[in-house]
Amino acid sequence: MSDVVETKEHALEDGEYMLAPVPEAARRPTWNQVMVWVGFGYVVTGLFVGGVLAGFGGQPGVAPSTAFWAIALGMGSLTVLTSLLGIAAQKTGMSLALISRYSYGSKGTNLPMIVMALLTLGWFASITGMVGQIWSSFIGNPSGVVVFNPASLGYEGIPAITLENFLACMVFGLVFTFTAYYGIKAIEAIAIPVAPVILIIAIIVGIRMLSEGGGFSSFLSEANNLGGLGLGHAITVVVGSWIAGAVMGVDLFRFNKSVKAVIWGAVACFVLTNPILNFVGYIGAVSVGQFNYVEWMLDKGLFLAIIGVIAWTTSLWTTNNAELYCNSLYVGPVLSSYKKPVQRRKLVLIAGILGTIIGSLAFYQIFFADFITVLGAAAPPLAGPLIADYFLVKKGNYDVSKLNSQPTYRLPGIISFLIGAALGLLFQYVIPLPFGLPSGLIALVITIILYPLIYKSLNDSKHDTGGIQ
């Protein structure tokens, strides 16, 4: 009974339902939610991935046809994965932390929550660093002050963090924290006016970069010389750039009014927004040697520079809001499971300040490339138990009244996830899969297959059918 009372108190705390399902009366308009996903999907990683596929920085890349298939298959996989998780969230109204109880257990769910909390904190720090870097490029270093030099720690080739870069990260990190503090409505308020404009800017600038590089024929001639990355690795990079967002989708889709709204949201992000950024980044890296179109705009005069910096900042605002908002929804339930409840807004402030500090000290510049590769290999299996339990084992039928009476630990979810994550890393770094298959997605499929087998062999099936009290 105390759990139910506590849940109601938290549900009413700020309207974000951290520890309770979202009721139908609190669901958000479909258009608002779709625009959140357009804005959510607009993040520099899309351009960065395009640059990786184009061999930016002297790394091995892929030819245009391979890049197309890597983006199509990677984003297609993310669309399916996000939609499946989103349908479960929309049908139940439950957050990732709550819905995970059915496949991981009431305290076993802390495993995926801690993983997602670390991932979203890393993303928040990375995006804050991205914004700071752009403003630093725009402002320059008139102070002449260097706050931190990565070369002093052995990271040669990483630009020093100037005072201007550091202050830009601190200022915008705190701004992002402030708006995430106010929840889903604040995220919508920023995304709706900004999302269409930034998409148009990206497309126009992509065309300009292509033209500056000599046109389409020159681009093809240069791009067809690329090679060495491999389709499987390329898909893993694409998936890694957004796997955390796909899983985070549960916490956004629980506010949707229909399954149709879920599908439209996933399509808006992974069919409309992100592939465009992937291709713009690829074209820019090949045509003008720069995947980041805002960096390119900075050299084209003050007017374009101002437009680029403002568009960049506002577009990343929605994404970083979502990272911080979801982070609080992962940390809060973990603390509550140990009878140490903390208000969602306090968690946002703590994570926002911590992420801002990390982001201002070159986390993006030093660790980001490895960060998304590891994500692409190890993180997809996290969603495996959720998909397998909801769609294969329970056939889409979750009894919300049993939310607070789940077993403490559900071993099928914990074991299958750990095996899947280990296999993803093994396939990526030790034993490459045949035919260039993507490590993370194959590990996810294995996890989905393992879960029902382990579930039937252990006591979970007896508990769910009433055989264990």
C-alpha cells in the first residue's frame, strides 16, 4: 500500500509521472510529440556519422553505395526497434524504469537504469561540448586563456579547451538544465518552432557544399575511392549513434495518444531527420573536407556564421533536454527502489551540473568516437528483454495493477542482457562476424531469442501464471 501512495505522490509532483503510468488525460497532442522527435533527431552525431562513413580525418570510409545501405539498414533497424519499444510504452503509459520491472524485476531493473543513466549523462556532456566548440569557433580565443589542454594527458591532436569554449559549455549546459527542469511541455515548446527551420537549413547548406566541391560528378569520383570500413562496422556506427535515443523513446512515447503517433515519431527521427544529416555529413566530408556544416558556414561570412551558430544551438537544445529529462527518470526509480526518493527536478539539476562540467572538459573531443562505437556494440541488447517479454512472452498484455508486485529480480532479463552485451563487444573487438554483419544488432537478436528460453526454464513463468506467490 505504501508503494501505491508513494507512486501517487510522485505522479502529482510535477506532472511527469516518474513512478506511475501516464493516464490518458495527461497524454500529449500527436503533432507536438512528432515535432519533439524531429528536434530530438537533429543532433551533430548525424553529421559526425556521415563524416565517419566518408573517412573524415584520414580514417577508412565507405563508397557511396555502401554508405547508403549502412544508413538505410542502420536507421531502418532503429525505426523498428524504437517503434516496438514505443508501442509498449504507449499501450501501458509506463516509463522505461517501470516497464523494465516486468522483464528485469523490481530491483533488477536498476541494471538497465544505471546503464541508461550513464549513457544519457555521457550524451548530455557530449552535446554540451558540441555547442561549446561551435561557439568557440565563432568567438575565437581573444582572452588567450587555455583552461585545459588534452595534449597534457597524452591526447595529441585534440584542440585545447579555451576559456571561451569552457564558458560557452557552462552557460549553455545550465540553460539546457533549466528547460529540462520543467519537463515534457518545455521540450515541446522549444522543438515545435525550431525543428522545421533547422531541417531546411541543413538541406540548403548540403546542396551548397556539394556545389562548392565541384558538383555531383566530382563528389562521386572522390567518394568512390573510399573503402576499408566495411558495411557491418558502418551499420554499427550508425546504430551506435542513436541506440540510446531509441531506448529513451519509451520515456517520450508514454505520452502519446495512439500507436500511429508512435510510428510517426519514429519515422520523423530515423527516416526524415537523421538520414538527412548523415548524407549532409557524408557529402560535406567528401566535397569540402568538413562534415560539420556549421564549421563550414563560419568561413562564409558573418551573416551565415550567425545563422549557423544559432541554428546549431537551438537544434541541439531539444536533444539535450531529452537526454537530461530521461536521465532523471532512470536515476529516480533506482533511488526509490532503496527507499531514498528524490524529486525529479532535483535530479535534473544534479545531472545537469555534473554533465556540464564533464562536457566543458573535452569529453566530446576526446571520447565521443569510441563512445558511440561501444554503444552500438553493447547497448542494443538492453532492449532485448523488453521486446521479448512484451511481444513474445506476454503477447502485449501487461497487467498494470501488478506493477508494484513484480519479483525482486527476473533472471531471464538480467542474464540475456549481460550475455548479449558481452557478445556485442566480442563481435566488435575480438571475433568479427562473417559477411560484415553488425555486432550490436546481431547481439540484440540473440538476446531476444535467449530471453524466452531462459524464461521458460526458470521460475518466472510459474510466477506469472500464479504458481509462485
